Amino acid sequence: MKERIVILFLLIFLMGSLANAKDPRANILFIFSDDHAPHAIGAYNGWLKSVNPTPNIDLLAAEGMLFQNSMCSNSICGPSRAVILSGKHSHKNGFMNNGNSFDWSQQTFSKILRKAGYQTALYGKSHLKGRPQGFDDWAVLPGQGLYYNPDMIFPDGRRRINGHCTDIVTDIAVEWLKEKRDTEKPFMLMVQHKAPHRNWMPATRHLHLYDDIKIPEPATLFDKWEDNAPPARFQELEIDRHMDLNYDLFVDLTAEFDQAPSQKRQDRSAWVNMKRMSSEQLKAWRAAYGPKDAAFHAANLKGKDLVRWKFQRYAKNYLRCVKGVDESVGRLRTTLKELGLDENTIVIYSSDQGFYIGDHGWYDKRWMYEESLKMPFIIKWPGVTKAGSRSKRLIQNLDYAETFLDIAGVKIPSDMQGLSLVPLLKGESPKNWRKSLYYHYYVHMVPRHYGIRTQRYKLMHFYQFGNEWEMYDLKTDPDELTNLYGKSEHAKLTKRLKKQLTALQVHYEEDSDLSEKPDSWKAEMRAGK
Ligand code: CA
């Protein structure tokens, strides 16, 4: 009898302490930037490594796991975010290009996590239009947002915040971690920076960074795309022909910003933003760019020398913006430590897709070529990921939703199309991991194309531009300079890849209009449109 009473008391005590126990599930801090190419991260060992652009992100990689073959499914801002939230390819989540609006009523991983007891928050660039759903708290930039003194939209309205966008977004996230969240619940916090998106406007404290060094040039800076199919020669991404001295590189923009520069077609956001600067901010900008502009005019550069100069100014501004993001990663991790949360918080660094930093002579994204197809994915899961580990497995932004749900121990909906990365994070070697991945870019500035990427090969179909194909052996030709498509010795491989590509389209239930309209683009190009 006495023993029974003791057991009863013990049971009551145990149940009581369980009811009061904090939810032990791991927190998730997802730090996400815009257009940050893996080769502009030290830990990825790209040609920009010598600049030491990202010490804090490199530290995360040294303590966690880095994915070398992390790729997007549609290389542009809004669509990549839609894929991440929904765990579905663009044709399934309905956000194919930046002109679309995201249907927030659809299933997203954040809604599911919230329902399962997680506290969820989103701060920074959403780029999906509309009021975010599935978050306990949020603050987003309208559209692309501004670098300096941006407006932000909060649940209770829109207001301007003074400062640099990267710092502001970090401040809001830090404040939420320290003062606003429910400490009894695990959290999933998405910190999404605008930087280093065009037009690359660094914080004033970074304006002189890299002044005294020469950024190494990519090997393909003067690529003329001679072996590519015609689409690569018809785009609007060239440093030489398309990057604007005023709007993109700020030449004379700080001195004469009272009148709009003459060219009409360009992205004017830098100029618009400069008009919003405080007198102190503008003073710092004039001090940084005024003397450089004067030296540029005096040099009177032409041809390749001018391209090289444009590359230097562009790459430096891009990397200055990256520096702000890297500092944000450091600050967020310091905050976790201060709050005693670092041992139970998974930290991820990623960006919506890669970018050309002069590679192939370009400065943008969109293509399925390696530099914009790849996206960084670095993760530290304390006690699970092995410090300094690297994976070569093919992973995609399509996999994040399922990974987050799996981490939280929540059932993964059967209509999500990715794979949980959890087995890879645990160091397991699943035999049935994907051998190939699917890509589809829909519209704007480069022709539509879809394709397949395996560990070694890539096959792309430009179906509305001459019905053109390209195929590369990435082992022997990592810069994709030799198009193997149509060469008889590779006929067998081509056939095999085409078959696999069709199988992927069937698997993902691709239902977009894939009909070939071979001559429409060519006719436009011939007409000089
Ligand atoms: Ca982007």
C-alpha cells in the first residue's frame, strides 16, 4: 500500500514536471540573403576566397556542414522563396516569375510548424507580395526594398526606418530574440536580407573596404559564348554592354543626383535611394565615390580596360554588401550565445540563388549555368552535424521545407516535392538519394529554359528560342565552355539525359506550356528589339 502511494506521488510529480517542461525541440535560425553566390563565400573556396569576404559565415561552415552541390530550381528571387516556403516546384506553387503574386493561402512549412507549436517570425525581404501568413510576427520590405532608410511593412502598418537595410533587419531580429518571443516555445526565425542584390549599395562603414586591393578577375570575364547555343549571346546581363555606369556603379550619381541621369531603360533604384539619404549618409558617399569618379574620368578608359574597371567597382560594392550580411551572421550568433540558445538552435546560411560576379562577363542570375544555379547552404545543428563536414550530394531549395518539418518531428505532407536533408545532416549515406535534379526558368532578360543536372552532366533546353540545347561535362569542363550537344560521340549520353529529364518532368508533374516556339525570339533579335 505504502509503495503504491509512493509510485502514485512519483507519477503525479513526473506528469506535473512534463506539463511544465519547456518544449525541447531545436530552434531554427534561417539566415537568408539575396543573390549571394557561393563563390563569394570563403568556405566555398572560389576564386574570391583570397579577399576573405565572409569570416563569420566561414566560421559557421567550420563548426557545421557545407553543401557543395546545393542548387535552386528557378534562379530568381521571388520564385526561390516560394519554393522554399511551399516545398514545391514553381509550377506547383504558382509563383513562376517575379511578376506573379504568391498565394499565401496555400500550405507552407511555416504554417505547419506554427500549428505544431513553433513560434515563427519572418523579417526582411519577402518578395512574395501580400501579407505574410504563417508567422507569429513579421516585418517585410515592400517589393525589392531600399538599402538606405527603407520603408518596412509591419502587421500594423508601414513605416520608414533610418539606417542601412542589413543592419535594420538584424536589429529587428535581435530585438525579437531578446524581448519579444515566447521563451516556452521553440522558434523558427527567418532573417532575409536584401543584400547583396542589385544595385549594390554598401553601408557607410564599408564604403572604403577593399579600396587598396585589386579583386581577382574571373577566368571567364571576357567570355564571348562562342560555343554556346545562341541564347547565351542574347541576354541583358553583360558588364560590358549592359551594366550602367551611373545607376549600377554610381559614377557621378553622388555629385549630380538632383537630376535624373539620362538613360531611361535602367534600374534607377540606387538614384531613387540616394535622394532619401540623410546629409551625413550622402556626405560619406560623396567622400567615398567623388575622388574615385574623378580618377575614372581622367583615365578615359576604353574596351577591355573599361570592362576591367567596371568589374572592380562592381565586385567591390557587391563584396561590401556581402560584408554587411556576414556581420549580421556574426551578430545573430552572438545574440544566441548571450541568450544561452546556441546549443539548441540550428543555424543555416543560404541565399536565394547564385550570381555572376563577372563570370562569363555577366553580373546577374537566371541561367542554369553553374554560377547562378548554385546556392550556398551551410548548416550547424549542434550535436548532429559534424564540424567542418562537407557533402557533395545534390540538394535543392525544394528540400528546405521538408527538412525543417523533419527536424521538428512533424509529419511531412505527401504533396511536398523535396527530400528531408536530415539523414545527410546526421552523416548517413542514403542509397536512394536523388541522382539528378530539375530546373525551370520561365521569363525575363534571358530565354526560357529547363534542364537536368546530374553529379557530372548538365543538359538544357531553350525551348522558346530556336529550340536550342546545350550539354556540358562538368568534370572536364567546370566553366561550361564546350557545348557537347549534337556531337555524335555523345549521342548515347544525350539520349540518356533526355530520358532522365522527361522522367523528372513526369515525377514533378510538370504542367507548364513546354511547346517549342522556336522562331519568336530569333525574329525579335534580328529586328534588334
Ligand atoms: Ca535573388
